[in-house]
Amino acid sequence: MAKGKDVRVTRNRIDYRNISLISRFISEEGKILSRRVDRLTLKHKRLITLSIKQARILSLLPFLSNENQFKRTESTARTNGFKAQNK
């Protein structure tokens, strides 16, 4: 194993059903963390990525976990100006 790599994944079974393990490698926004950030070997990174994608397809994990992203806000100044010009 390469120097400085984390071996915390080898103790746990990498599987789409192991949500507690998989959720450690997902950001708050629901994105899969890069290999530099989570410090996994290439082999473990591939297994984690496949497990995350399987869990998302089976609805065990959300595709997006930022619920505020799609909330409707007031119109921006650009759209307000456009409506005023058309009147």
C-alpha cells in the first residue's frame, strides 16, 4: 500500500447496503469526494463509487442532498427589468 493511504475501508465490507461507510465519502451537497480528499487507493475508490451509484439507483441515498437548492426565490433584478421594458 502507498505511504499515507488510509486503510479504514478494508476493515468494513464495501457494499451498497453499508450506508454508514458510503456516506463518509459523499459531500454535504451529495457529490462523491475526490480521491485526493478521501485518501483512498484506486481499487477502493472504484468500489466505493460503484457502491454509491448502486445505492442511489436503489433509493438508499439521495442524488442531491441540498434541499434548499430548488426553492423558489423572488425574481432577480434582471428579470424584473425585462418585464418592465415589455410593458
